[in-house]
Amino acid sequence: MSEKISFEVQNFKAVRFIGKEVIVGRKNPVPDLWERMLTDGTNDFLQNLPQRVSPLGDTIGWMGDYNPQTKEFVYIAGIFAEPNANVPDGFSYRDIPDCLMGIGWIEGNTPELHKGAHVKTEKIMRANGYVPDYSIVGISMEYYSFHKYANVKEDGKNTFTFGYYIPCKKNV
């Protein structure tokens, strides 16, 4: 199966994003961050936060705070929580306000769907009459659904679905 991509626009409701943070620049510490979080109990801890609002098992990668001088940005692996949720010691958070969010849903038979997802989502967004809008919040996010991405079948016949979120507005 080759990759398929679909697009939707959502009135995104404000959340507090809570997780563990790294700086991405010349080196990419993101794979190690996810490996550590999924094996050391950090993800289980986040999944059991009483104010979590993302579906159980789903994980999100938040990207923002881009520094044009250093060409670095912050990546936070975590979950969505209620807007005023308590942030546990040792965790980072970012508040995401209400906004219009474009979502590229990428489907394929490999878990490597995040590669090139930003460009693919921008392309399908524009084809559907929308453009990125970072005026309210300058972020993008990777969305890993437990049921559509992480729940690997033993027979190896997996179809992975990955979401890529970019704030957007109607192209006028």
C-alpha cells in the first residue's frame, strides 16, 4: 500500500500540552526521547494524569519556539490535558489556545509516516483552500493514535495512520 493522505479542518479547543522537552538543532534527540519515555514509565505516568484529555494511549509531539538564529526548535513529547491542568515536577508544558487547526491524516504500511509530514500537510491544506496561520500559535504537532498507529498487529499486516496538525486559516 502506498501512502494516502486526507485533510480535515477542526475548531481546536484550548488545551495544556504536558510532556518532556528537548532542543532539536544539528542533532535530533527526538527518537531517543520517545524511546526513553515509552520504556521508563514516563508515558504511562502521563497517560494516567487525572486531567488528561487526549484519548488514552495517544501521544503527541509538539514542535515550536523556533529560533531563526540558531535554527533550533523545542520538541515536547506528551499528551493533551485540561487548559489549567497541574504540571507535574520535571515536566514541561505549553498552552495551546482555541484556533483553527488543519490536520493531514497520512496512512501507510510503515510507521515512518512522520517523514515529510509537514510539507505533505501544507500541500494538501493549500489544495483544500487553506494556508498555515502561525499568528495565534506558532506550532505544529505530530499525533500518534494508539488504535490507529501504535497498536501493532502480530500478523504484520499493519496500516498506520498518523496525524500532522498545523494552525490554519481560509486562503482568501
